Amino acid sequence: MKTNIVLIGLMGAGKTTIGKTLSALLDMPFTDSDENIEKTYGNISDLFSKGEDYFRNIETKMIQSMATLDGVIMSTGGGVILRPENMKALKEKGVIFYIKRSVEDILKTVEAETRPLLKNNPDALYRISEEREFLYNKYCDYVIDGSDIEKAAKTIRSIWTKIS
């Protein structure tokens, strides 16, 4: 039986906020791969400055570690789906929810300066979205509309209580 809820989606889609809301609704612990990376390895922008591959290797290490947990809600970085080994590990114990939100909405709320892939070009999110959409859909078990945080969390709770 799958014991973890895994949230995937573009940066700024609301994965962390939805995860924390869901944690309170389901009384399950919450963990965030980006927060864990920052605690263990340092600032993500600094890690990215050493190259995207360098960062992705660290992210994969963190995902492999998180994937061994039981009974947790996990928020992942937007690029977690770029490496099949990440998704294989997360799917072993996790039900994957793709938090889908329009690029227009994300750009209204996200701080481009704090996001390495958007820093010099916020419109890059359109390209990133196009490149990753197929992978988000390929790996997810459910697609969740991320435009309303409360509604998204309650929808996931409803699905989770039916399947767990």
C-alpha cells in the first residue's frame, strides 16, 4: 500500500502551501525537498550557480532519501520529473499529485529573483512549462487544479481518504 502523498508541478504552483494545508487537514507530517536541500547543502541559487547538473545530482540524493519515508506529504522541486530515477523512487511508496496552475497565475505571485531558472528571464517559465507538461502528466496519478489552495488541499484529502 502507498503511504505517501507526493506533490509535483511547476515552481510556484503552490506545492509547498498546499502540502502544509494538507498536513493540517490529514494530520500527516510534511516535508519539502527544496527546504531539505537548503538545510543540508545550502542556498539553491548558490547550488545552481555551480550548474544545473550539479543541483540535480543533489536533488536526486535528497529525493532518494525522502522516498524511504512512510506516511508523509512531500513537496518536490519543479524539476524532479526530469530524472526518471526520482519518479521511480517516489512512486514506490507515493501517490503522485500534479498541482497544475497556469503560468500566468504563477508569474503574478512568484518572485523571479529567488528562482534560479527565472532570475534573468521570468518568461522562461512558459518554455519550462511546455517542456515539462508531458512529464508531469506521465508521472502523476491525479491532476489537481492549483488555482485555489484550500480547494486543492480538500480535493487531495478526499481522494486520499478514498484510496488509503
